Amino acid sequence: MTNPKEEIRNYLMKLIHRLLYIKGLNYQLELLKEWETADRIVALEKGSYFFRLVAFSFNRTILIELCMLFDDKEEKCIIDWLNKAKKNANIIEPSVYNPNSRQREILKAEKYIKIITEQQKMINSMKVILSNIKGIRDKTLAHSDARYFNNTEEIYQIFPLTIKDIKTVIDKATEILRMQHVYLFKSDLDIKVHAISNIDTILVHTRAFDRVWHDKRAESLYPILYKLDDYEERLKEHLKQKTN
């Protein structure tokens, strides 16, 4: 590194953006899961294959991205970043807010290194989960091992992984990167996804149209015409014929 102070900060922001991408995908999966209820399942059933495909693709992408974020063999990952930050603790000048002086103060290198060591221990506590994520990626996603082609469930017996495990890894990554942003950028960061348009919006509209479609009180709306690309012209023709 020619300029560790700047490069490490830029590196941190790239990791945060990658984490936001992962959280965005996972958020959509959580929304899909919320629609698996008696009152809402009708919307999922309208595009069941498509939504299964979305869940399948998003799950695979999340596993691959989490590996990239935590695999110590990756050139750009949280583990590598923490090692570089620890090595350059004196140069990058992390700081914290002192409520007594009401000012930010540079953290002593020894104290900052201790903070990084604790975060590295946090990652090590997820060793089994991360190993299972990597095993699934290597055997079925990266290399498509023939052994698991006809029995996809076997891979999860060998490398057990739950939704809770994925959430744990994402939450720990969020905690580490958020706190490092506080130290290096002198401000807290809400690493959350605030989606304006998402799967939930699609499903809400799908269910709404399905209700209109089956509601006899809405027959005067001619819902069948709303499925057509040229519905405005077709609606005009229909109304004209009805008045004649």
C-alpha cells in the first residue's frame, strides 16, 4: 500500500457496499417468506415457478458473496481488511468520540489493535458456519460436484446450514463494518437496505388484482381488459359496443 490511510478507508467502503448487496438479496428472501401464509399465498401461487427461481438464485448468490466476504483465501475480504488495518494501526488514525471533552480523539494503536483482535475472534466463533458455507459453495456452486447433482439434499446433511446461520454471519459482518466505519469515518452508518421497489410491492399488486378479478362487484371494471397491452383502446371499444 502506497497510501494506507486512504486505501484502507476506500477498501472498507467497498466491503460495506458488498454487504449491502448481500443484505438486499436476503431482505427480498425474507419478504418472500412472509407471503407463505394462508391469506397471502395466492399471490405467490400466481408466479410460483418464478418466485421459486428467484429464491433459488438469491440463495446461491448470497452464499457465494458471503464466501467472498469471509474466505481468508480471497484477496479482498473482511479478514484481509482487518489484517491490513491492524498492520497500519498507527498510520490510519482511527478515532472515537470522548463525551467528556466532546471531541473525537485518536485511538492509541494498542487499543485499536485490541479491538480488531476481538473482531477477529468474532469471526473465528463462526468458523463452523463459514466452513459449511464454503463447503456448499465449493461442492455445488463453484464446481458442481457430480455426487450431489441427483441428491441436492445430501450437501446440507454434510454441510448443515440454516436461515439463522446466514443471519448470524450477516449480522456479525454488519457489526464489524459498522464499527470500523465509526472509527475511520468519524460517523455511525446505518448499514440497512431501504428498498423503494421490491418483491413485496409486486406481490401486493398481484394479490390486489386477483381480488378484483374474482370480485363480482368489479365486473363493470372489465378486469380481463386490464391484462392487455392495448387495454385503453379495447376498453373504449367495449364501452362503445355496450352503449349501442
